[in-house]
Amino acid sequence: MQQNYNEYDEISIKELIQTILKGKYLIMAIVFMVTIATIGGSIYVKNNNEMVKQIISINFDGADSGQNPDGTAFDIDELRSTVVINKAIKELGLNDEISVEDLRKRIDIRPIIPNDIAEIIESRRKSGEEYTYYPSDYIVYFKSYAKLGLSDDDAKVALEVFIDEYAKYFYDTYSENVMLGDAIGSLNYDEYDYWEISSIIHKQIDIIEEYLKVKIIDSKEFRSTTTNMSFADINELATLIKDIDLSRFDSIVKVYKITKDKDALVINYKYTIEQNELEKKKKRSESQVAIDMMKKYDNKTDNLVIPNVSGENLEIKAGQSYYDALAKRATESAVEAENKVHDIDYIEEQIQNLDSDDMTNELKAEAIVKADDILAKITLKIDNLMSLIDKTSNDYFNMKMSNSIMKISPAQVYSKVNVLLNTVIGIVLGLMLGIFIVLFRSYWTKAE
């Protein structure tokens, strides 16, 4: 019995193989069609889902608290802003081929949240607590680029350019690198009298020194590779201009009482006195109002609105801090009023000096030549000084902001579709389907 079973089994396997061999052309045709369909479908799906990705990291003061360097709220979505995309399109030379919206909708940004942070967030949520985490790493995706006619290499280059343009935009927007030359501006001194020129230059150097003091504290040991100078070095140059060149100019103007138009100068002096007198009265009134309120102050009073002479209101305070605010306002206004008194006295003295002018025209002419010569040198030195400041500042902010937006991985093509694997699977499925159809046909024929 066992022997008959084995013979039957061997005969069945033999017939099975013969049936398959007879239908080999049909099987090959089915395998071919299924494989082609699989490859075509895989390529279609890949083109619609393939993307390029790159990891970036943000590193600047305030990033860990979700703030830009200037204190405003950080928004990674600015990478997809119209400004950035327009610049990227221009850089890539795609102005007439791709629109801003075509690119914007294909750019996706996802934060990278470390596992330990994710666990903390989940734990806090379960306990009903809030937890804010500001990511420092992001994955930037450029999706479905094949629909735009871009190859894999084109898409990788495009994503690199997007991120580069975003880094430039971030630097330009948040580096606070304002050129001091632009902030101070350039003036035509021919339009001003000598005393006005002196006042303008003093204010310019004051602005320069204030700017440099802040940068000296911020930059510590920084030294520019372009100018080979630190901000402290440049500050010494500014001090020399003020203490030597400008002092010489002031002394000539004062001693020789030189002016381009004496009558116009006296009129300007008198107008300035009137303005200072008015400002002095305002400040004294403000100080007196604050003093009177301090005398009437009731510790039990929580909210008060105190008007000042300019029509504004003092800040509302409560408790001791309110009393302190009154004292501070009274003191500051009184000091400002006294400063106006000194300014008025100085200007009146200048008017008296002009009225008692006994210098000969020859001496005045010589003094004017000297003053103009010194002024020309001062102007040149200040221009050079501001150029040094701008170049040094540019190097400093480049150093400070160079790693603000960093690429920490190269652009890579990423796709969930594996065409080669799908092709192998298609061949196997086609083979199985072909064999099944051949065997089924054979069975159906015999059954009839």
C-alpha cells in the first residue's frame, strides 16, 4: 500500500513539472508583465514621494529659550519665507521655471526631539504639567521635486541653496550688525558754522565711543582678521581724535572767535537760549510735581496717575516702588534743568565773547586757515575710524553668527520606495501567479 502511494506521488510531481514546463512561455509572459507593472508603479510612487533631506542645527544666544539674537520669537518657518525662497530661486537660476509656491509647498521642516526630552514631555503631560522644549536640530525635507523636473542631484543642490540663503537671511536680519557709518551719516560741514561743526563732531565721537564700549564688553578678546584691531584699539583712536585734534579745533574757534557769519551765529545762539530756557522750566515743573506728590504720598494708596507738564503720565506704581519712581523722576528732572542752566550760561558767554571781539582780520584769516586744515584732518580720521569700526564689526558678527545656522549632515536622497526590492518581489509574484495560472488551466482542461 505504501509503495503504491509513493509511486502515485512520484507520478504526480512528474506530471506537475511537465505541466509547468509546457506552460513556461505563459509563465514568462506573466512574470514579464507583473515585473514591468511593478517597476512602473514603483517609479511612479517614488517620483511622487521621493525627497531630499538635510539636518540643520541652530546655535546662537537665545536659541535655547526660543528667541532670536535680538530677543524676538524664533520661527524656523522663516526658512520657507518668500524672501528666502525668492533668493534661492534667483541663485539657482530658476526664475522662469518654478514659482515660490511650487517650492514652498514642497519644503517641510520637522524638529528633532531627543528620546530623553520626549520622555520628559510625555511624563509632564500625564501629570498635567506644562513643559516647553525649544529644539536646536531640525530635518529639512524637499519633497516631490521630480514633478518640478529636478533630478536627485538638482534637488540636493537646491536644498543646500535654500539653507544657505536662510542662513544669510538670518544673519542680515538678526546679527544687529548695523554699519556705524550708516548710523552716523555723512555731513557737508560747509553748511554749518564752526561752533556747530564742533558740536556735531563731539556728538559723533560720543556715539562712536558708546558703540565701542558695548562692543568691548561683548567681544572680550576678539581681534579682527581684516583690520588686525580690537574694539579697544579703535576706541583709543577715537579718544585721540577727541582729546588732541578736536581740542585744537575748539581752542582755535574759541580763542580767535572765528565764524562764517557773526550776525547769524548770534541769532542762532539766542534761539538756542530760548529753547533751553523753555526746556529748563519744563524740567523744573516736572521735578516740583514729583516732589509735591512725594509729600502727599499715602502708603495705603495703591494706584495713582500723575500728570507731568508735557501732558504725559508718570508710570503707575504701587507701594514703595511708586515712591521710588517719584523720587527718581524728581531727581532726574532737577538735574536736567540744572544742565540747561549751564548750557545757557555757556552760550551767553559765547555771545559776550563775540561782542567783545578785538581780533584783527589778519589773525582771524590765519585762524580760519588753521581751523579748516584741522577740520579736514578730523574728517578724514573719522571716516577712516568708521571704516575700521565697520570692517571690525563685520568680522566680529561673522564670527559670532557664522555657526548660527549649521548643516550637520549632507543633503541626502530619501525614499520609502525601494525599486530594486520591489522588482525582485514583482518577479517572485509574477512567477507564482504564472505557475498558478498554468496549473489551474491544466486542471480545468482535465476536469472537462
